[in-house]
Amino acid sequence: MGICFKNQTRGTTLATDARVADSFASRLRGLLYSKQIVAGQGLLLKPCNSIHMIGMTYAIDAIFLDDDYKVVGLVNDIQPMQVSKMFKEATACLELPSGTISSTNTEVGDQLVNAIEIKP
């Protein structure tokens, strides 16, 4: 079952088939060993205020969110072996295919909503 994330401020859809990683083990694994994610897919890491790309084989976009899903930080096209800065206000990170931030015009201050649970 995927979760839909929308940028309410911009009226755009960020993901229609995202999953949540909210345990230590699922956050540690994250997207490691996964095939490259494609448009519509994503992973919400919670809690999370920074990410690393050690062991990854492809780039992603990362949207850092506070408790209310307000965008508090953005990292475009973070490459394998890089580490993001820490966003002190962030409590979650939505990892998306590279290019999603620019294609949806997402900016710091935008309001995201966890809109719909979609059944497979």
C-alpha cells in the first residue's frame, strides 16, 4: 500500500506510492540496496533531520519536514557518498527521485499533506 504526498502550497503531487520507514531498522536500511526509484515513488524517514548516501548507487532529492509537514529544508540531487547538512527543525525526510523538487517547484515554507492511502 502506497502513500500519496502532495504539495498543498503548489498544488502538485510529489509521490503516489511512498512508503514509511519509522523504525530503527527500516530507517537504517532506507533506500540502500534498492533499484533506482522512479516518478511517483518515495520514502518517508521518520524521525530524520539529515541523510547520508553512503552505499547508494543513484542520486535522489530530499525534502526535510517538520511535525506539521512544512518544508524546512531541501537537498536537490544528492549524490552517492554525500551527506546532507542537518536541518534542526526537521523531524522527517521525504526521499524522492532526483529532479522531483524542481519539477514540482517545491520550496522551503511549502505545506505538504499526506493525502491518500492508495491500495495496490
